[in-house]
Amino acid sequence: MDVIYTIRPFHHHFVPLPSTSVSKCSAPSFCASRRLVVNSLTEDLNVLWGNKPTHAWQERARQGKARLVGTGLLQVHPVSNVVWASNEVPSGRCQHLEEDLRDDWWVELHEPSVTRNILAANSCETTLALADVLNWSHILALAMSRQLFPRARVVRLADGRLHAIDRESAEILVATALLEHDAIVEVCTSGVNLHGIPLVDKSKLLFPCIDDEDDMVPSLRGITSDTCGLRTTRSSGMMQCSQPARVEFLLSPQALVSTRTQDAACWPKVWQFARMLLAQPEVVIGGPVPVRWNADLSRWTAGNRHRPVAHLLTGRALPVTAKAKQVTAWKGGGV
């Protein structure tokens, strides 16, 4: 049997996975229900999100406008008007809504500098850093239901930006972004627990704050020495392999760090890729994603925006490709 390899989240070692592991329908009723799901998933999949539609979505996101639709209720763009998560528990106070209403404070959210700032805050880097923070199966279920979503709860902090108040609200915003809808959010002003605001996993940020200088040269921990064509040597701190020049394997999206620190994913494109994966589990969209090992983080990194997030959303391992020779530690760092 052919064998492919995957890296388990946070362990960074390869384990064999049979290539025939795709589950088969075992009952007629299950097959029939699955066909109905597949038919609903494949709607509009013949129209692919290319560069032009993606750039058009990004432009619409930059121009996202919030507007008042009721007392304490705003209609917002879910990606460019609300910050989904923070790097640390926010300090400061909530802005008082009644005072702000007299000044039409939400107009400030239309400023290009503000929308660019929030889009960067909701970047692909942040999204993958939320892999183990948000419930992605819940997000998928919300998007699949196509029903009226509950209101997301947000808070306006001293920095003037709206922040999701808890994980459930962040998940609602992500699901809304997948369907390319505006979100109705409730702006909370009293009794707000800022400790409920989602926090990103800092170990998955490309430029994390490092307190200990020894952490600047971490070794490649946990990867077996002779797996998937990769070998690590203690003397050079390199993974070495004579042939082939590149290797392909499966990688858990939870183990991946995105190098797109300023660019948000085009979420309708992510949704299209996710539906393709659900309709055809064996499909490999666009070929394996190129990755490289980051010796500073001791993690794999990728610059692709949409395929890693689509695999995260659907809970599937990501086909990747990497050079067979990777830097695993800097000179002076032990392996």
C-alpha cells in the first residue's frame, strides 16, 4: 500500500497515513444524504475565484462601511470593520455608546487607514494563529446552514476599533465573511468582560515577542531522522536528502504559520475551496502548497493565503511540498 506522511499538530513529526484512508459510503441512506450534500456544495463551483474577483473583493473590503441600523446595532463588513482577536488582553475602557451616537462615531470606521489596519489585524497570519482558538467545525456548520446568523457582540475599545467580544462572536463574523454577507453586530457598552476577547496563539505569529535569547536558535525537535526523504544531522543543523530535491507530504494546518502578515484571506474564495474539498475529498486544489521550515519558530511556514485556511475550515490535512534540504538551526544552536 502506498504511504503518505503527515505532521501532527505541535509534534512536528511524520507519521504514516495510508493513501486509501478516504472513507467510503457504507449504507445506502448515508450515500443518498451525502449526494444531497455534495449537490448543494457544488453549486457555482464552475466559476472559480481568480485574481480579478479576488482583487475586487479586497477593494470592496477596504471600502467597507458601517452603518447604524438600530439602537446599539451596526451593519458592518465582517473582515474590515471588526477585529476578530487580539495578541493580548486589551487594556483600557469601553467607549460609551450614547456619547458616541451623538458624534456619529461609526463614520470613523470608514477611514481607509482604519479598514487597512483591521484587515491586517485579521490577516492570514492571525487566522492560522486562531486554528486552536476558534471552533472551525462550528464555523463550517454556520456557513453550511445558510440561515440567519445570531448577532455578533462587539465592543469599541479605546483604540477606536470594534473588537469581537468572545469566541462565538468571532466565529459568527468568520462564517458571515465566507458567505460574503454584511454582519449585524451589537455594540456592548456595559458589563463587558474584556478577558473573553479571543487571543491569538503567539507561537504561531511570524514575529513573536521573544523574552529569552536562547529561544532565538531553537532546534528542530520531534522530527524523526529518516522519514519522508528528510534527514537531520547534528553537525550542520540541516535536514539533508540526496534525492529528490523536493518532497511532498501532508501537513496539519494547525502546525502551519502564515507569512502573510498584512493580507487577509479572500473569504468567499476560501469558501469555494472548502466546498470543493467537501464535495470531492480526494481533490488537491492547485497542487501541493510550498512550505519551508522556520528555524526561529520551529514551525513550517507558507505564503499561500487560501488553501491552508480552506483545509483548516474543513479539518483536512494540507498537501504540501518542501525542499528536501531545510535549515533547522542556526550555527551555535544544538539539534
